[in-house]
Amino acid sequence: MLLLFLRQRLLAIRNTLSFRVFLRRLPFIGLGIGFWALFYLGSIKTLGYLKGLGFIGDAVSERLLAMIFFSLTGFLAMSNIITGLSSFYLSREIPFLLSKPIEVRQIISLKTFETVLNSSWMVLSFAPPVFIAYGVAYGASYVYYLTVFGCLILLVMLAAGLGISLAHLLTRIFPAGRSRDILFGLGLVLFLAAYYIMKSSIPSDPSGPEDLLGSFMRFRADSPLLPGTWLLRTVLPTLRQKGPDLFYAAVLVSNGAFFLLVSSAIGAGVYYTNLGRMQPSGSASGAGMLGRIYPARRFALLYKDLRVFIRDAGQWSQVFIILALVMVYVYNFRTVPVSTFTGIPFLKEIMVLVNLTLAGLILSAVSARFVYTSVSLEGQAFWVVRTAPVDPVRFLWSKFFEGCLPVTFLIVLLVFLTNSALEVGGGLMYLSLATVVMLCVSVSGLGAGLGAIYPKFKYENIASVSMSMGGMTFMVLSFSLILATLAAVSWVFYTIIKGGASGPIDMIRISAVASAVILLNAGTFYLSMKRGARALERMEI
């Protein structure tokens, strides 16, 4: 039976393989190859520099490899828990499988296979460049590459068994949806704690390279009880032209098989019971005060979307992740030694431009996740909106305001705090904030419009909508708009502060560039919203 399910999955993959699909995915293949090349070049340059330091460099390289294995273990364990919850308990095909004469052990085997693939493909796809760089830097033989490949497979098995076991046990205590939200929150707290510990351990203004190396060497990630240490002790001898340590290899094999067997046994014992205990993660009583407010007609769509947002923990929990990343971003700018800017011409202005570019990247990413997906979020119930007395234009404008207002508040606050950390004020601060407000409006309009033109009402996870071809198109167009706007605005400000805007010709040039920037953003907003509303009007139910 398991082979039958696997054959069905392979046939589904084969049916999606065509020359047209290959051409559509060619840009992403190119991005992946480019990432491989950049990751490899960065790793090989770093390792080459460390090898030139002699004994100290070798010790740092070993510690770096230990941290890589430690990070991979943690990432795979957390990924398997979350993917296991989704595959075993939140997948839409579970009711279909349970309605068929299929044994529970076969369902568990199928979902275990899916969990292993879905949670580990990224590691197996993007980790090789750094290990290849290690092999090239140390002149390792083919034994090293075979050992690394085998160890990664064993690590995937171990992490899958451990993660799936914890997923079953968590669902025994909490509903599956709430367990996933708890894990997201726990992972966020651990990430912030690890970041601030590392940031506080590394001196912001080291007096010499020995201070930086000393801070790095103080990190301990090689406990004998952790799988990362077993990986390190197995792989490290092969870098030194020796055979792998068979003891630690045997520990990896035995633990990987053991945890897979444990996950299967726990699943067989609690799977049906957990499915019967599953409850929706939201509250059945509504959204507190919102449940006692009946809105006017013009605010009915906003009221509906707000209640849906509050009920869906998978939506509002991601807001905390974004806020945590914003905290990290602002903290990084607060640690910039502003005093070193004195005497260097235009360095502070360049830092502001870099800050605006990074803020624009955050704007594109957040808009892709929340604004572009707002229409698709209606799901297969979109026919209710189309059959209701709701004007498509008003519907799209409602989606625009719902996304634009919070996104604008977030990005403006981000730019204000980071500029304040850089001790930026006066005209440069006002120009930055005005530019950001204009970009937030135009990018939000672009996201709402393209989301209406390329909706995706059938999805397993709303995050997959922003990763579709339409979502990638929005990301490219929005960031291109941001770069064009910032390039023009930086030229205007540079011309003004350099004192080159004294003549009428210069004023005409500045006015022409400023007008072109405003027209570009206004035109992008207008065309996107107009074509998006037209696409909604022509859409068949």
C-alpha cells in the first residue's frame, strides 16, 4: 500500500514536468545556482584565510564546523516537529485516507516519508556548498564526501524520528493547530535569546583580531550528548586524510533507527486518539468586544476580515515573528558606532540610503505575505463575496486599506527608529519618511492589484500563495520600483546638500526628477488597482 501511495506522488510530480513548467521555473533554478556559487565562494575564501593562520585557524575551522552541525540539528528537529504536525494532523487528505480501508500503520509510514522529505529538502539542497568548500580547502579525498552524505542522511532520519515523536506527544496534550503556534512562539523566543547572547558576547569595537577570535571560541556547541558532536567526530578525521570514526558513526545509525521505531510505535498508539481530540485553535465565542459590534455597511468587509484574522492564530502569530525581526534590525543599527562617521563625507547619508533599501526589502516581503495574499485569503468561499451585494472595486479598496495602514505604520516606525539610532534629523529624516510613506502606498496598491489579477483560492498554506509565480512577480516589480525611487531621491538629496541646486536649471532638473518619481508611484498604484478591480469583475465563480 505504501508503494501505491508513493507511486501516486511520483506520477503527480511527473505530470507537472514539462518544457513550459521548466521555463517558468528556470529563474528560480538560476537563483539556486547563484546561491550555491556565492555560498561556496564565501565559504572557500573564509576557510582559505583561516588555513593561513596555522593552528589557530584550524581550531576556528573545527569550531565553525561544530556550529554548523549544531545549527543543522536544531533546524531539522524544529522543522520535523512543525511539518509532522501539519502532515499527520492538519493535512486535507487525512479525512479521505481515514475513510478508506487502510491500516493506520500504512498512513503513519506514508506521512513519515512525507515529513522526512518536506522538512529536509532545504538542508539537503543548500548545505552542500559549505561542505564542498571544506573538502576543497583541506584537499579531502572522496571518503570525506561519502561520509558527509551518509551523515546527513542519518541526521535526517534521527531528527525525523525525534520530531515526529514529539509531534504526536504534543498533540496528545494540545490540539495540533495550537501546538504548532506554541512551537512558533518557542522558536521565536529561542532565536531572540540566542541572537542577543551572541551579540552581547562579541565586542562591538574589538581592539584586535584576538578579541574577536576569543569571543568566537567561547561558544560551545560540542556536547557529547548532542548529535552534532557525533557528526563532527565522524566527519572530522576524513578531513585529515583518515578514515571516519566508526564508533560515532554507529551511534548515529543506532539512534536514527531507534527514534524512527519510537515514532512509529508512538504513532500507532496515539494517532487515532489524537485525531479524535483535535479542536480548532480559535475561540468559538468570537472575538470578544468585536462580537458585540455590528458594523455599518461600508465597514462590513473590514469587520469580517478583522474577525477572521483574530480567529486564525496562524495569521496573527506571524505578526510577532515580524516584530521580532524588526527588533533585531533596529538593535543592529543601535550598535553601529556613529561616532566614527565624523569627518567622513556623505557616510551618514550612504548609511541612510542603505537603511532605506533594506527597509524597502522588508516592505516588499511583508506586503507579499499580507497584502498580496489578501484576496486569495478568501479561499474557496470567494463565491460568497461575489454573490453578495459587494462592489468589486470597494472590495479591492477594502483589501488595500487593510494592508496599507499597518504596513505603513510598521515601515515608517522602523525607518524613524533606525534613523534616530544613526543620529539623523532635519531634512534627511523628513525626506526619508516621506519617501517611505509614498512607497508603502504604491507597493500596497501593487500588491492588492496583482493579488486580484493572480489569485490562488486553493492552497494548503496561505504562505504558499506569496511563493507562487504571481507572488514572485510582485516581489520583483515592487523591489524594482523601490530601487528606482530611492535612486532618484538620493540624487535629488545629494544635489541639494552639495549646493548644486542654486541655479534655475538645477531646480528644473530636481523638479522634473521629483515629479517623475511621484508619477511613477502614482501610476503604479492606479494601474494596479484598476486592473485588479477589472479582473475581479470578470472573474467567474
